[in-house]
Amino acid sequence: MKKTNITPILFFIGPISFFILAFTLFPTVMNFWLTFTKWDGVTPPVFVGIENYRKLLVDSTFWLSFWNAIKYVAFVVPLTTFLPLFLAITLYQEFKFNNVFKSIVIAPFVPSMVVIGVLWRWMYNPFVGPIPQLRALDLLGNYGTALYAVAFVAFWQAMGFYIYMFLAGLGSISPALYEAAKIDGANSLQTFRYITLPSLKPTFAFIVTMAIIWNLQTFDPVFVVSHGGPGFATFTLVYYIFWLTFYRFEMGYASTIAVILLALTLMISLLSLKLLGER
Amino acid sequence: MILIVVSLIILLPIIWMILVSFQETYSVFVLQSWIPSTLKNYVDALTMQKGIFIRWMFNSAFVSGITVIITLVISTLGGYGFARLNFRGRDILFTLYLSTIMIPFATTMIPLLYLCKQFGLVNTYAGLILPACSNIIPTFWIRQYVKSLPIELEDAARVDGCSEIQVFTHVVFPLLKPSMGVIALYTLWNQWNALLWPVVIVQDMNMYTANLGLTLVTSEEHAQMATNWGLSMALALLTCLPLLIMFILFQKTFVKGLVMGALKA
């Protein structure tokens, strides 16, 4: 009987375990604890029971952030699923300059959102922006449009990424299916409708889920393009958490919102797993 | 067709951005013409506030570089360990680790801040680097890849008397090089562009990363910088220059890393 040698186990999985436990798992548990405290970041946390949760229910800024996050997702996700899908289908065929278009389209995704945000702050600027129509609209200064202006920037940057995801999905469709369709005499529209689209369903579902979860947590575009303004008009959930931490020093309360965010994310993941499973 | 329209929508703002960075900033209508006219913005960018931007770029490079090295080490070790070593609870443990991808960063951010304050990691390189290494995805990739390798090679080494560690270093590790390339680029890209964590953990302007420092051109406190659009664009372009170079040189691998980096399911 060989005794399990512990040294190699520690050597191999020790390091990653340390990082995951110390910097992700433990803080997550701690976050739950923090939701029952009031903490300003300097003095030790003070236990306050469920006060933070009660506060949450009546906090209008929280609900604003919450609905903004929903609106943001509702605006971005359809954009990032339909347009890139069609573009991916076009790009999937081999034609001249195919690769040039592919490179152009992914280019905005390489720099950070800060770089892109700086660019779009100029684009949207009502005094010096390059497009007169945009200047006149002052999208960022307007309570009604600011959130969508920010959302568009995120979409503009990520469009290429989603195209690549769809391209990967298209690549996973077995060519045998296409051949069978050809033999059966299907034209390109029929092939698209009966072979391509159904085969893309799992990819599509996955991309939609990912887009929802990712955009629910949006922070960078808001921080750079609008700073949450005008007023609180572009506050999203994560931006609110940040704002509470940085400007209000209400970290116990911010943790509470973080827990809500976690719950939302888990719910969406589970929901999508269930729906995916049925397909 | 529509591709050309889309490409234009993407390209035009970028081209404008580049052009603006080469022009004098006037009070109205920055984009004067299509002809670049001056390098002043770039000089200003590099010399402003006693060359703090260069310090920022160094910070970004240092932080990203060390993060990549640490990530490569822990993910190759961990991936191999979870793929080949057999011990009780191995798969349950891995599933637990894997579940962390569902945890939004905002949920760990505040406790991380608390921990970093306790251990004096605020405004330090360690504070910027260490939390970023807590990512199970590279380990997941390596584990997948190792599982796909034929086990005969390793068994042969074991028969020859190698210890587990030697099996790893001599047989498996050399085969991981392509995966390591993808992980390196993915990690570099993630860290270089990081914003939410750096803005929380760093208040000392000397310790800013380039990406974080760039946000100053959008803030109201630095209004003079904010209205100097030529300078802003120059700074922005300089900040993403290293990544763009990486992108041009290693496009296929880079994109692979980006795409796989988001494969969370």
C-alpha cells in the first residue's frame, strides 16, 4: 500500500489554492459578514444587524442603480447578439480582405475602456466633438440619454469581441451537416435557416448569458465616460458600490449591494443553465 | 456592403483620435484638419508633472509583468496537479475553485480592501499584483490541456524513476509552451487594462498604473488637462501602445486569449 505523498500535492496545488482561498473565497465570505456592519474604512467595523438591508429597500439611489443596470443590459445585450451574429456570418466566408475586416473589428477591444472612454468623451463633447449632430444632441449632458450613450460606447468597443465569439461558434458546426444539406438540394437561405441557426443555438445562449452577466457588472465605461452623471443618471450597480466606498465611506452598506449583485449573477447563471439544459 | 459601414464606424473615431493627438488644441473644434501638425502633445505627455507618465508606464509594465510570471507558475503547477495527481477530494476542490468565476469582482473588492489595509498593501505593487493572481481560469486551461496529453509519456518517465515533480518539469512543462503563450497575453492584457481594483487600492499618484493615470484627463479636478484634448488623445494612445504592439505581433494568440478568457461556463 502506497502512502499518499503529500509533498507533490502541496507543491502543485498549494500556490493556486493560496491565491484562490486568500483573495477570492475568503473575501466573499467576509463580504457577507460585512453586510451586517457599518464600516468607514478607517475605524474598526461596527455590528449593526440587518440595518443595511433595511436601508437598501428604501434607498432611491440603489433602485436607480438597479434599474439603470437592467436598462443598460436590455440595451446592450440585443445589440451584442444580433448585429455581431450577422457580421460573423458574413465574415465567416472566405473572401478577399476578410482578415483585414476581422482585425479592424477587434481593434477597439485591445485598449482599455479608459482609452476608449477618453476617445468617446471627445466624440460626445457638445463643444469640440467632431460630429455636429452629436454636439447638438449633447447625449452625455441629458438625463434621458446619458445611460444609453455610455452603453453605446461599451457596445462599440465590444462588438468585435462578440463577432469573434460567434465566429468560434460557427466554426464548431460540423461540415457534414452542410454537405448533407447540399446533397438534399438546399439553397443558401434554407441552409442558413435549417442548419446554421439551429446549430448556433447553444453558442447564442451562452453568449447572451455571458453578455448579461458581464454588462450587469459594468463599471469602467461609467467611470470614464460619465462619472455616474449627470447627477446620478448613469449610476449602475457596481459604480454605486464604488461610489459608496470611495466618496461616502459606507463600506458595510456597499457590501450589501455587492451581495445583491452576487445573488443576481447567480440567479441568471442558474436560469441560463436550466434553459440551456433543456435544449 | 454593411461590413464597410461597420468598419468605418469603427475606424473613423480611431483615426480622428490619432489625428487629434497630433494637433494643437484650440478652444473650439479640435479636429481642425486632416493634416497632423505638431508633436507638442506627445512631448507634453512625457514631460508633464516631471515625467510622471513614464513612472506610470513603468508601474503598469512591472505590475503586469510580475502578474504574468506568477500566474504562469501557479497555473501550470495547479493545472498539472489537478489533472494528474490523485487525492481525495481533488475534483470537489477544483469545482469549488471553478465556481469562483461566478463571483463578481465587486463582491470581493471591499473585503480585499480591508485585508490589504490590514497587511499594509495599500499603495504597493504587491497590493496591485496579488489579488489579480487569484484567477482560476488559466489553471483551468492548463488542466484541460494536460488531460488531453497522452499519459504514456509521463508513465515512461515515472518508470524511469522520476519523482512527480521531475515528471512535471521534464515531460509536461515543455509541452505547455503554447498554452503559456495564450495565458501570458491574456493576463498581460487584463492587468494592463485593469481599472476598478487599481482605483480602489492606489491613492498615491506615483503608484498609479498608466491606465489609472489616464483617467485623470476625464476628471473635473484636472480641468486643464481635461480640456487639452490633444494631450488627452496622446496620453491615451501612449497608454495602449504596448498592448497594440503585442496585438500586431501576436494577433492570433492574443485574440485566442481574449476569446477564451471570456469562456465562463
